[in-house]
Amino acid sequence: MCRKIAMLLLLLLGFGCDEKSPEQKSAVKNDSKPVREEKAPPAQPPSLEERLRSAEFAPLLDKPYSIEVYYAFFDAPDQTMISRYFVHMLRDLLEARLPHLVVCEFQQNSEVSDHLWRVRSSREVNPALFQDSRQKDWLLSIVVSLADRSLQLRTLHTETGRLGPRVNKSFERSNDVAQEIVAMLPALVGWEGYVIEASDNGKATVALRGFAEELNSLGNLTAGRAFWIFQGKKRWRECLWQIEKTWLAGDRLVASGNYCGSNAAQPGLKVMQAYFTGGSQQFRLVDSDGKPLSGFSLFASYDAFTTEQSNYQATTDLSGEFTLQDQQKKPIFLTIARNVKGINFAFARKMLILEEGKETVEITVSGVAEAQKESEKDLPQRLQQKKTEEIQGIVRLRLEQAREHLGKQQFSEALFAIRLAQQSLLEVGSAPNTDELRRALKVAEQTYQEMFTRKQAQENYLASMKLLDEADSDVGKLAYAEADAKVTRARELWPQRFYQEELVEVTSRAERLRVLLQEQTTPLGKARRYIVEKALNWKSEEVTAQKVAEFDPHIRLFLAKGDMDKEKKYNDLEVWQPLLLLLGKLAEELHDKEKEYLQKYHQATTAPERQKIYEEHEKYHQCRCKIDDWLQILK
């Protein structure tokens, strides 16, 4: 045991004696093998932020979207005031929500607004608009009808000439118009960007134009958003890029996604939110072996997959080819069906986005034989379903007839059409879904009644506004009784349920007219009438000391007790302002006459002649001094 311990100690000591320093080890190693030169680490590729800063399109990313806004108001009692309020509110909301993203300039122009709304294509747009707005990205048309409570918007991209869709929006309160526009603006304006990098596997990264934080906060640049790719002003029809995810790269909003098409995306190309081209496209129906399929019925809808006869497009022939039309620039839901004993059985469903001018696309339908057998098993149930659909078709036809009558304001005929639809349901007894149809008819009846009520309210609103305009004119002539009668009638007609906020237009007039009627026989009322009917018609040559003395108590009483509250309707400032202008003019003319008589005085040669001229001069002087006193009080 001791021998083992001793040997262990010797080994440990020997290990310690043979231990070499790091320097000695290095020397031995260097003596035994040649030293290898260490290679410098490979250069790191520039980061995404660095590539963005050095890209040619980098300055364009900071450029806000410039928009020329043409707007018009209809059925408004005071368009100037409403327009100013509208622009002020819209500017404030844009400043609060999109302060760095968009820059808008506003023009009240009903002609241009209506023109942009009505044109069917960019070819019909007045070329002068492009010339006048060549520094703008977009033109935005806004048309507001306060009577219909409707808001209409449409955009035009000045560089590509692309017209946006017509957008109709209803609102409850006039104060909501600006908020609705700002809320819809991100959808109306097509956001742009530039391709940073693209790969052969269908991936592309895009830097989006605009202030990153604002773009990100909008929440509308989500997965699935589609963008066209442009080279200059030309769009690559075959290439479409869709967002997969977004993130912040420094102070930029960047998105990655997939692109498809025969042309691959390239760095530096421009992208813009996609709008469907519309038009027609050729397709070929084939089986799993690539052979054309004939005898299949094709049904296309913009709303959902359906085999309704109204959505029938064609039946394939021996070539299996067919053509689809896209007139609404929307995705098309295509149902591929086969008729078995009068029943259309769906064999396949496809959602398509048509691209006009694209080559024929093959659509493959697998398992045709198996699907045929399954359809025969389901035939009894489908026959019953067909009967139900026929009932629904009859009811829909009656409802459509009712809508047509309603459009012509034939309300009794519309209700009769609904009763016929209800009678149709009685004839089929307990057919499926009859309860649901009955409820639908009841809702339709209530809806038509509500529409009639709204229509009547609009007519009453317009009639009331006309009466208020006439009342305003009567007040200017001091015909208070006639004005009061018209305001009373306007209040009786006023549709308070739909225009509660605007009722102040009536109540403010009625309250003030009540006061004016009571004051007619008072000194203040007489003073007001004297000013309007006599004083405001004065001419300098008619001014006499007697008239001035007669007018003095009236003007002093008017200024002391007149209602000068500019917030009130029919206030006395409406009389005070023209009176101030008239007296200022009279004072200048009388002063000129004083100078004229003073010159004659110096030219006179006899004492009687001078005395007469002096008296004339003194008359005008006294009148002018009195008018100056009034002007001091007025000011």
C-alpha cells in the first residue's frame, strides 16, 4: 500500500517537472510544423437598412402621398359655412391620424367632382385634370348630399390613369362625413413600394412608401394583400405579389411575400396595391389525365359558389374550353357541375381572378366517375331541394317586383306583390324553409314602410329648407308675420326623426321671430323699421337738419337696445353693418359739399352772397358733425 502511494507521488512529481509553459509548447509546435496564415473573415453583405439607405428609390420612400381633393355639397342651406367647417375638420383628422403619410389640397368644385364620379374609364377623364394635377399622386372626388345622407367617393391615380371604384357611404350625422372619409382613405389610395430583393423561389421583399409608424398603425397591410408590379408606368400583367408578413427595418416598413407570373420581380421595381383587370379569359376543363371534359355546366358568381340558373355561363364542348367575363373586377366563384335528371350536381369549385389576355388555363377535375355515382344516390334529396329553390325563386321574383314598384313610389302595388309571395308560400304547405321565407317577407314589408317614411322625410326636409329661405327674405323686408307663418309651416313639416340636429335651423328662427313680432310696436321696433325703410335709402342731397333731428333718437335707441349677438339668427348686426357703411359714405359726401361751399364763399364778392353761402355751408357742416357722432357710437 505504501509502495503504491510512493509511486503515485513520483508520477505526480514527474508530471509537474515535465510540464512546459505555454511559450515552450508554442516553440515546440512551431519547430515541428510550419505556421498557417489565418485568412481574413469574409466581408459581410450589407444589411437591409444599409441597402435601403443606398437604394436609388430611397428618396421616394419619404415622399408623402399627395392628393388633390375636389369636393361638393348638395342640399346644404349654407354651403360656404359647411365647406369651411368640412375642410377644417378633415385637415384636423388627417393631421391627427396621417400627419406624415398624406398631403391634401382642397378645391370646392362640383363640376370636377361630378365628372370624376361619372366617367366610365380613364379615357373619358378631362386631359386638363392630368395637366393641372401633374404634381399630385391622386385625385379624390367627394360628393356629399345632406338630404340623402349619402357620401360618394372615387379616386384617380395621375401617373397610371387608374380609376378607383365608386364608393357609396351613408351617414347619420353631418359631423360624421369627415371621419368616414379619413377612415376609408387607406382603402381608397393604393399604397406603393419598391422591390428590395427577389429570389427564384417566388419570394420578394418590398420597402413600402410612407411614414412607417403610420402605415403600421393603419392595420390594413395584412397577409394576402395583393400588389401589381410596375416597370416605369407599365404594369406587368403577368406578375402579382402578395404580402406574407411585415416588419420594421429601422425607420422603414418592409414586407415579404410571394409573387407569381411569368416575369420575375426585380430589385428597384415599383409595386402598387392591385385592382382586378376585368375583361375575359379562356379556360380548358380536363380530367386527371389531361383529356378535355365535355358536357359540364359552368356557373359563375361574384358572391358565392352556386348552381342557380341565373349564374349559368356555358356548357363545355369536346374541346373542354370556355370563356369567363369579369365585368365587376372581383374574384369569381366558379362551380363546375353536371346535370343529372334536371339537377345540377357540383363536381368542383374554383375561385378565380381573371387576367385579360392571359393564355388558356387548364382546370383539372378528378374522380369524375365516382362523383357521378354519388350524385345518383343524392338525387331524391336534391329533387326536394329543387322544389324548395323554386319556391324561393318565386318569392324572390315577387320581392323584386315589389322593389320595382317601390322605386316608382307605387306603394300599394309593392305591398300587393309581397302578399302574392306570401300566397305562394301557402300553396306549398310545409315545404322546407317556409318559416324563414315568411319572416323574410315580414321584414321586407317593414323595410318598405321604413323606406317610404324616409322618402317622405327627405321631401319634407327640402320643402322646409325652401320655406326657411323664403322666411329669411321676408325678415330682410321686415315682413315678420309672413316669415313667422313660413317658419311655423317648416316646423310642422320638419322630419325630426331623421334631421334632429338640423332642427336648430328652425327653432332659432322661430324664437327670434317671436321677439321681433313683439317689438314691432315698441320704440325699438319702430326705430328698426325707420332705419330699414327710410335711413338706409338716404342720399347726401336729401339730408337735412330736420331729418337728422328726426333720426337721432331712433339710432341712439337702436344702438342702446338692439340685439347685437352675432350667434343669434336675425340679429340687429344685419341692420347695423349696412347702416355703418351708409353713414360713412354720407359723411364723406357732406364733407365734400362743405369744401365746395367754402370755396364758393371765398370767391363771393358781396356780403349777401357770402351770407347765403355761409348758411348752406353751416347746414351741411352741422349734419356732417351729427353723422360723425353717430359713427363714433356705431364703431
